[in-house]
Amino acid sequence: MTDRLRFPSARSRLRRHPEPADPDSFRSPFQHDRDRIVHSRAFRRLAAKTQVATLPASSHCRNRLTHTIEVSQIARTVAVALGLNTDLTEALALSHDIGHPPFGHTGEDALNAEMQQLGLSFDHNAHALRIVEHFETRYARFRGLNLTFEVREGLVKHSRDLDPDDSRYQEYLPLRRPPLEAQLIDPADEIAYLTADMEDALEDGALDIATLCSAVPAFSREFEKVRSSHPTVGDRRALREAQRNLVGILVRGLVQGTTEAAQESGARDYDGVRQLAGRIAVPTPSTRHTMAQIRAILTSSYYNAAARLNAASEYAEALRELFRHYVAYPENLPASHASQLTEEPAHQVVCDYVAGMTDVYALQRHWEILGTRTFGQFRKAAA
Ligand code: MG
């Protein structure tokens, strides 16, 4: 039933700079977008950006690139189950975090705090749009990646509706919901990071099995099932098996919840989805309840663990110092960014530069330029 809500590729509003149809191409416009994203520099830099685990992290912990790939797998699975446009879904999932600065949400908050002191703001969705519109330079005929309208719209709307008065987004239909494919990204993101962070927190020793089982009954049931059907496997394998099963439960909950919400909404096609008052890509109530339980235990044991917060705040402070340094001395910006100073104020150019850095590059720049901070944890790991 949800397949009639599929966004038809033929209805795309296409690209800002018209491109001649390529008779030899095997790819649809959204497949082209997916490939443009995968080949971009900003996408590759995700490999060296924090997801949750701060430096020095175990090599097994997720970084923002592996997280992105996991979101893409989950979103594609859900799109296939619902009969939606998998090419559009995949392009949106692969680009959803492309605008993330170094050091995860702490880094985002740090840049936002600096920009707010100047009466402005920073968020990774707005920055993602700047990257795909201006900063990627792989094409001779235009700046940016010249992505389709629907992928750019999904980038700025995937996690929230737009403020109708925000002058930056007037072309992106601020009064309309995004297509169902774009709405899927946020819950797929949540399922991916909650289950992955659970595994990383256990690996990290921030969380133990007994605490997790008492906090998340759905996980406990899966764990007990594995223990009774495979009594000889150790805790580690049983945990992984239970974690895999839990991903499946949450994904099915998202498929079912979205199917029910789509039915109740009365939407008949992709345009009907746009006209609705709210979003319809929603997990069932019991799935949402389980996700809230996972979030609660991760928040207290992992996200807000003192050691992680201390390291994160040290890195955030370094980012703010870098920002202030470059605003005071824009002549120290590399030539690639200095040329932007003729078009935009220094703080905007600096914000773009710092947001584009990987974790390690930001620390290296800080070390070379300011050199006063010790980053105890990081040096210990490097030694
Ligand atoms: Mg994400």
C-alpha cells in the first residue's frame, strides 16, 4: 500500500544547472547523486570524524563514515519493504551527516556557540547544503555537486521541518513535508546509532550486560533466547546475536509503524505526503518505547560518562580556540579558503574551514598554531 507513496524519479525537479541527458548512462538522476556523494571529499573525510567515541577510540568503534554506511543499509531495507524509491533513499542516507564538524555533537555545539556570539548559528544540515552547493569542486561547468532538488531538500529537512521564515530555505517548500524517502532517514539514523552505540558501549566497558538487560527488556528477551538455544556460546557471541536480532525488531517496528501511519493519513501519492500536517515515517509505539529505553541507558552510562565528557569538552574548547584564532588572523587561512574572503565575512569562511576538518587535522592545526593544550589522552595514545 505504501508503494503508491513512492517518489517517482520522473517527477524530480532536477538540478540547479541543467545537464544534458547522457544517452550512454545506466544511472537514474538519484543514482548519479548517490555516486557524486560517495566520490566527494567531504564523504571521505567522514572516516576521520567522531561518531560518539572520542579519540583515542578503539578501531572497532564506529566513526561517522561507518555509521553513515549502517544508516544507508537500514534505510534501504526499510525503503524496499515499503516499496519506496531506494535510489533517493540511499542518496539521502549517504549524505545525511556529510556536514558534520569534527568531534561529533560536542564539536557542533562548540561551533554553534562561537557563531551565536556573532548573532549567527551553525548546524550540520545547513553546512551540508553549503558543501554540496559550493565547496565540492569536481565539475568544470558548475560549483558544487549540482544534486537534484529532492536530495538537497532532504538534506535540510531530514531531521526537522523548516522554519517558514528562514530566508535560506525558501526554495525548499518550507510549508510542505519532505517525501517519505527523506522522512525515513531520521528514524533509520536513530535505529543505527542506538544499536551501534549499545555495542560500542559494551565494548568500551562503559556498559555491562546485566545493566543493559534490566534497562531494555526487549534486549534481555533476545539475549535469554540466544542463551537457551545456544548454551555453549560465550557472552560475547550471545551479545552480538541478540544485538543483531534487536536491529531486526526495530527495523520491522519502523516498517509496521510507517505502514499504519500511511494508512491512517489517507495520503494517496507522494504529493499527498507533502500536504500532510505531520510526518508518517514513525516506528510503532512499542518500538519507540524500546528505543527510548536504549537511549536512556546509553545517556547515563555512555553519552554522559565523565571520562567521555571531559575528553569531548577538551576537544570542543580546542575547536573554539581555533575558530577565534582564524577570525583574528584570517591571513593564516589556507589559500583555498582565503579566496572565499572576498565573497563572505571572515567568521563564515572560518566556520566552513573548521567544520570541514577531521578530528586529527583539527588537533594538528591547534598544536601547530596554539600549541598550549596537552590533550593528555590523545598524546598518550599517539606515544
Ligand atoms: Mg547520523
